[in-house]
Amino acid sequence: MVDSLELGLFVGIAIAAIIGILLYLLIHRVFVGRLERWKELELSKEVSRVLTHERPIVKGKISEELYPLIYRQVGNLADLHFIGNPIDYIAFEGLSDARDNKIGTVKVKFIEIKNGASASLSYPEKLVRDAIENRRVEWSEVFINK
């Protein structure tokens, strides 16, 4: 026969277990709810940041990639070469025709793609532009001996 002390101990443990489970469920529900609201808020902030700060960058990258489609209307696409950094393209206007016909002249054109009214050159892009405009440009040939 179970004596009253063992029965009391069993009931106490059962009550403590039930209270523990109820507290766990209550705390879990409160914190999971707060966590979900926090995640939604942070996600909303990140989406807003991406839309305001990253969208122009993405649009610029797309513009740089699509520029050859526009250039094809005004020049020979074979004359256009992507550089990427610090400028986007170099066009050797007339090179394809001169190569094919063995006669002609070539104009070297440095092209930087900008998108939007507020777009401006970065500092390295300005340095390159200034070097070109001030004719600090030179030709060099490098021969590698075997």
C-alpha cells in the first residue's frame, strides 16, 4: 500500500510538472510572438533599405549591361569593349572598319554609364576623366621574352 508521504510526493511532482509545462507554454508563446514580430519588423526595414539604397545600384548595373544594345544603333558593337572599373567601356570607333578595309582612322572613346539625374562620377572615375582631358595618356608596348 502506498503511504501518504509517497502519495503527497507524487502529487507534488505532478503539480510541479504541470505548472512547469504551463509556464513553458506561456513563455514560449510570448517570446515566439515577440520574435516573430521582431523578425517581421527587421525584414520590413531591410526591404525598405534595399529598395531605397540598392535599387539605384542595380539599375546602374543593368544600364551598364544593356548599353551595348543602345551603342549598336550609333556604332559598331565590335568596337565596344567592357572594362568595368574604373570606367565602364572603351570604344575604338572605326577599328572594325579599318581592320576590314585596311584603311581608316580610329577614335578611342572612354565611356562611363550613369543612371539617374543625381548620378555623378566617383573619385577614381574623375581621376581617369581628368587624365584623359589633360592628355596624360600614353601608349606603351610590352614584349615578353621567352
